[in-house]
Amino acid sequence: MSVQLDENGQLRHFLTTEGLDPALLTRILDTAESFSGVIGKSVKKVPLLRGRTVINLFFESSTRTRTTFELAAKRLSADVLNVSVDTTTTKGESLLDMLRNLQAMQADMFVIRHSQSGAAEYFARHVDPGVAVLNAGDGWHAHPTQAMLDAYTIRQHKGDFEQLRIAIVGDIAHSRVARSQIHAFNGLGAGEIRVVAPNTLLPGDIDSLGVQVYNDLGAGLRDADVVIALRLQRERMQGALLPGEAEYFRHYGLSEARLRSAHPQAIVMHPGPINRGVEIDSSLADGPRSVILEQVTNGIAVRMAVMSLVLGLQPETAREST
Ligand code: CP
């Protein structure tokens, strides 16, 4: 049974983009759009989560996700706690005891990043009714808010997904981002999703994911409207899956020259952090086609949207209560 949806098909937690229907995916994007105006104002706050408590639990490092979740919660007027998980876990406390103690402080929402696939769902299955869990990245499994901020950025630039060719290039095998993107883009009706990688960087279940597989970068980029580079996740690789970074860049690195086969209006994306000169050339990452920093900005509105939806709140409610 899906733990992330309630009996009416509404979000209770946000754990994965897999299996979400187009209407719900679109609702997340539309809700984010309604929040984007808040972010541009001089007073960047709405009172939607006033009096609620959000606890960030990051067991893995993060720059973009942790800070934009914190900013999103603050923009919604929630109280935010960033728990030092090193302190807690080195004293031998189990995840479940930690959760119970934090819940005893009347937390309304947990944002969790963990190296173990399934950690966020484990939390979701053990929280009290009414407490929400948001997955900020679990192992190789999912990074659903990253996928939704990427979808949001694509919709801003390209509109409808139906005609789009989206190429995801690089380390698909170890990427929770790629997996969540594929589910989200398929759910939103993308015309064609391509993955471009050597066979050693493709997951075993790639044939079941609804994508076109390319080993050749030039062919994979041909006429693509959206090109997404992924970081080489060396920390998740066991053994030598690649000959070397220079060799990898020669075959799969994105550069202005390699992008010539893509559509002339193609946008270039990367979830970050970037390894310049490994998966993407600096001139492309910093160039006019890059929307990489827009992705980061959009992360705030998308995370505001997800935080309000899992609590059953809408931006209209915010206007009523001001
Ligand atoms: N894209 C992403 O998850 O970045 P962080 O690791 O900095 O959060």
C-alpha cells in the first residue's frame, strides 16, 4: 500500500515520484508557481505554516537541498530545527528512538536525507498520524523534490512536456535524481526520455523505466530540447566502472561543441554539485543555455509547495489568514 497518499489520493508524505498521477504532479508544479511570487517580494513570507515545526535531519551532506528546504519552511513561517545527526547517532541512539524523541517535541514535519534507500519511507511508516515526512534523498532510490524542481524549471522554459525530448546524460546507475526525474517526466507525459551513458553506468532495470537508451553522446543529444548532466557518484561506485575522468569527459562530457547536435534552443541542466571538466565544461555550465542556478532558486518554491500540500494547505488559505 502506498504510504505517501491518503485514501483520497492526496499527498500525506512525499517519498517518491514513482506512480504519481499527472494531475498530482501538475498540482505540485501549479502550487509552486503560486508561491514563486512570494520569493520575489521584499517580505518573502506567507503565514501558511505559522505555528508548525519542521525538523531537518540530514544524515548525508547537502548544500542545495538542506538550505532550500530550510528557506522554504521559513518562507511559510514555520519554526525550523536543524538537528545535528552526528551528535545523536554517535551516542548509539536508534533512528526510531530519535524519531520518537523529536516527535515528543510536537514536530509537524520531518525532512530526511539518508544514505539508505527506503529510510524516508521507514520514517513515514513510524510517525504519528498527521506528521509528514519529506524525502530529501535516500540512497540510490529517490530524490523527489529535485525531480519536481527540475520539472518546474523545464515547464518554465519549454511549456508542455508532450513534445519534449529530454536527454539525461551520465551516471544513471547511481543517481536517485535520474530515477526520480524519469518517473516524474514520464508521469507528466514527456515525448521522449533518453538516457545517455556507458553500459557500466546504467542500472540493471533500465529496460523497465520507459526510456530510450543511448551509449553514444552525439546520437543521444540529437535534437534534444532539454539536456541534463549528472554528477559521477564515485562515492557510490564499487570497483572501476570507468577508465578515468579525462576519458569519461572525452566520451560523455558536455561541452558547447557536443551540444551542437541538440536543438538550437536546448536548455542545459545539472542538479549539482558540478564536477567541472568531468561531466560538464565550465563554458557550458556558466553559459547562456544553462539554467542550473534557476534550478536552485526554483527549489524553494517547489519545496514550499510540497510542504503545504502534505499538510493539506493551499496558498489560498495563506491569503485568507493574513
Ligand atoms: N542536488 C542536490 O541534492 O544537491 P545537494 O547535495 O547540495 O543537496
